[in-house]
Amino acid sequence: MRVAKKGDTVKVHYTGRLENGEVFDSSEDKAPLSFIIGQREVIKGFDSAVEGLSVGEEITVTIEAEKGYGKSNQDLIQKIKHSEMPAGLEYSVGNQIEITHQDGSLFHVMVTEITETEVSLDANHPLAGRRLVFTIRMEEIIPAEVQGQGLTGMMIEQLKERRNMN
């Protein structure tokens, strides 16, 4: 039986939960997640968890913060005076706010605390510093060595047809 290995394209269904059981993401009722193992398309712990799985196999794995979204970086948490916040912007604890860099790029921060004089903004990923629990079910494995053969074969057939027409 074929097992998934680095370089293979895989399709999986998954449900991600926090340690308290709260679901933060799921592919159920959607198309399966498709990615190439070892290409950094998903978090490290998820990537390594699918290696060795075969089609139809389901596992539950706990991923530590270091192999998930990383540890929370205190340098990414800033306190800003209310007067420095954009006029007319409504915010409360738990809201995400879109911030524009000087170069015009956008990023999101989470409002984590509000005092009489300041607002604490956290630019860490919302799941940084969290242990994550994933249930993963392997749906399909496309071996690295056969990827793209379908397209190549189709192109060859089209060339043969064109040659026969002339």
C-alpha cells in the first residue's frame, strides 16, 4: 500500500482544535486541503504528520507551538495611546484591526487589552503560542514521480492528432 512521502501531493480532510476542544478550522463540508509534502505549504507539524499515511488512514496529532505558528513574540505586542488610534475606528478586545504599513502593505493585529489611556495590539498569528490538535484523514496521494504526467501525456496526444491532420 502506498504511503505519503516528501514531494507527493496529498489531499486531506482535517479538523483543527485548541486543547479545550474548540474547533478553529476544518475542511469538512469543503474540498480537501491539497498540498505538496515538504514544500512549506502548511505548518511544519501538519506537514510531518501526513508523511507515512496511506489513503483512508485517519490520525489525531498534537502539534506544539514551535511546529505550528511559532511561539508568541512579545516584540509584536505594542501598547498605543488612544489618541494615536485612527479617528472613528471602533474597536474592542478580541477585534482584529487592519493596519497599513508605510510601504502600503496591510497586516492584521488583535486588540488584546484596553485601558483608560492605551490599547494593546498583538501582531502575532492568532494561533501563535498555542498547542494545536488536528484530526487528519488522508484522501488521496499523487506520487511525486507521476505528477504532471497527465498533462504531458495529453500534450503528446494533441501533437499526434495535429500531425495526423496535416
